[in-house]
Amino acid sequence: MFYAIPLENRPTWRNPPWMTVLLILVNMAVWWGPQRSENKAEERAATFYAKSALPAIELPAYLDWLDQTGAKHARQARLAYARKQYADLAEAMNQATPFLAKLRADEVITPADRRYDAWKAARAEYDAMLPQPFTARWAQDHNPGAEWRPVTWLSSAFLHGSTGHLLGNMLFLFLFGCSVELALTAAFGRATYLAFYLLGAVGASAMATWAYTGQGGLGLGASGAVSALMGMYAVLYRMRRIRFFYQFLVYFNYVTAPALLLLPAWIANELLQHWLGGRGIAYMAHLGGLLTGAALMALALAVRRIEAPATAAAPAEADEGHAAQVALARKLTGELHFERAASAWKAAAKLRPRDADTLRQWFNLAKLWPASEDFHRCARLVFALPGKDDATLALQHASYRTYLDVAKPGARLQADDMVRLARRFTRAREFTDAERLCQALLRTAPEHPRLAETLCLCATGLLQAGEPQRARAWLPELMKRAPDEPVTRLLAQA
């Protein structure tokens, strides 16, 4: 699994992304309106089905049909039947259009069957409880022999399978849609943005039709159209460096990279997931959306120049100003003009307050004036760095030790600083300093809202590091502040 989320782009409320907001509202209205009503009616019908005589009569025939047609989920269906998960099987059967047609035409349970009358009565009662189909009507139907309905290539993009499915898609729609809408609106108008979104949905559905027709099930969700927005975003920003949060399998981190490099990464992920046989997610629809969106934005750029919205992380002016200040600071340091060099590093840090190398250079010079306000300010910026990589943790720990040693008249650590550093030093296995910070917090900020959580983290880290005696020393405080936490119970039992 791989995904990347841009962190730097924010909507401007002087020109609100109201078309993106409108698309989100439409998707939510469809889910919590007709789809939700349909789901509730289906739940009532499923409860009746599971308690009726229908499972014993129909489901064995349905399982045989799955085997005969070579359905991928035939084995899972038999396991569900053995576990008496009749409601789930009824839901799956209702989506198997060919089998359902035969069933209702009396070709599965025939009039010659001695159970026919009982089945017919129970089936009529069950059918009467089922709502008029909405999701199945407007979703893509990938069942063998399904009717050709091009309208579903678009309508399926406004349907979802669950609340989590909806909310996940809407989050990505907002994150990518705001920037793309702002750029396309400035160049062509909002109608073009809407048209590109809908064309992206159609492109995703076309790829899904090619990949999944005849394999069974329904295709639905906004993820194909959202993938098109991701493709547009990558082509729009091209080689501009964007700060992303990404996850690959169980590893996650932040990275600043050219936006266009993410397009092949996204494409490779969808192809890999498809080849690995991922179930329940239409990876090829995502791929179709990515390719369609990238092609549409490339076409738009060929027709007219489009200005990508400025990013908060590194606008061109800030990049140039930062580079100039760094060059000046290095030059002044080489000439031994340390005070002027420190001022230049300070100016560079103002442009990039989260650049670890800039802060390290400024800190190393500012410590020459340990009583200065700049030294204390620089230390706070170093301690606030968000990165959790080993290099950042090492920088923060080394800076903390230096700050304690040389700061005049003394260190000015706030409670939030101490909490953050205690947690980070625990992760870095610098337990001595982590414990000292916890003790300082107990003395100076005993009511801090994150103190109990921090103590638990420190004690857990000590246990994992093979230091049970040191961990047990925190038991009295843990019993007082976090008596129900697992680490407290574990230490109390030891």
C-alpha cells in the first residue's frame, strides 16, 4: 500500500473552492439519502432472510452456481455458509444478477421440487421487503451478461459502499480538488474544473469496465475521479517541490519532492496492487483516473498557461531568499564575522523555520552569546522540529545538552517543550534525559494534560529496553495518574 498527501496547499477563502465543496456535498447527500435508506431496508430484509427457510433452500444452489462459474469467492462463500452467515450470503447473491434471474424464473427451485410452495411464499415475502434498487441500478455491473449501461460510468462515481469509504474519498477530494480547482478556474472557469472531474470519473470507469467485466460485483465510489484529480495535481505542479506525508506498507514519513515524481509512483502502486490480486478495491479504476487526469491537465497546459497555486512550504521568492541568506552566512563565517553570520542564519531560519540544517548552523553560532534572546529562540525552534527520523532526534538531543550547559542565566524550557522532548528522547532511547524531564514536569507542571501519557510512554520505553527496575520506579505516579493503562497494570503485577 502506498499513498501520499500534500501538506502545503491550503484553500484561499478569497476565492473559495466551492465547486469542490459542492461535489463533496452531493456525494454525502447520495450516501446519507437514498443509499442509507436502501441499506436500512436491506438490513431488515436480511434479518428476515436469515431466520426464514430460504437459506436452506436457496443457498446450496447458489454455492453450486459459484463453483460452476468459477467465481473467485466460491470458497469463501462456502465457509460463510458453514458459519451460518446467511445475511452476508444473501447480500452477495442479490448482486449475482445472472443467478438471481434464474432463481426468480423458477429455474433453480422448480415447481417439481417438493419445497417449491414453501420457498415461493418465503421468497415473495422477502422480495416484498427489499427496497427498490438504487445502488445496483446506478453502479457499474461487472457480472457476466450484465446490461450495457454507459450512464453508470458517471453515476457510479457518486455512490459509496460504506461511511468509511465515503469519508476517505471526500478527504482526498478536498485535499487535491482545492488546488486543481483554483488553477483551472483562473485559466478556464469552474465549468472546466467540473468537466475535468466528471471526465476523470468516466475514464476511471472505462478502465474498470475493461479490467473487471465478467468478474462479478458492482463498481462504485469517487476514488476513480479523485485519482484523476491526483493525476491533474502532479502534472499541474510538475517539478515544483511539494511537502507530502506518505505511507508505504507500514512505514510512513514526510518527504519534499517534485510533484510529478509521484505520478509514476501512484501508477506503479495501482498496477502492483492489481497484480497481487487485491480484492474489494478497483485498482484499475484508480489507474484509469490517474491516466485520464494527467492527460487532461497536459492538454489544458498545451492550450493555455496555467499558474499553479503557490505552496506554503517553498514559494519561489522564499527559496531564493533562503538560498541568498545561506550563501551570505557561509561567506561571513568563512571570514570569521561570526556575529553577522549569526544574523544571516537567523534570517534564513525565518524563511524556513523547519529546516534542520539551517537551525543547526544558527544554533552553533548563537551559543557564542548564551545570554542572548536569539540563542533561546533558536533552541525552541530546534526543539519544535517535527521530524521523527534519527538525524532530527540526534540534533534535538545534542542541542538540548548544549542548551542546558551554556544557556544564561539558565534554560527557559516551557512545559510543552519538556513534554515534547521527553517523548522524543524516549524514542531515541536517551532515557536519562527523558526521566529528568519527566521529573521536572512533576515539579513545575503537575497538571499538564499530556503528563500522564508521557509518563506511560517513558515507562513503556524502559520496559522495552530491558530496564524493568527503572520503569517500576514510576509506578507510584502511574497509579495516581494512569491506573488503567496497560503499562501500569503490567508493572503493578510484576
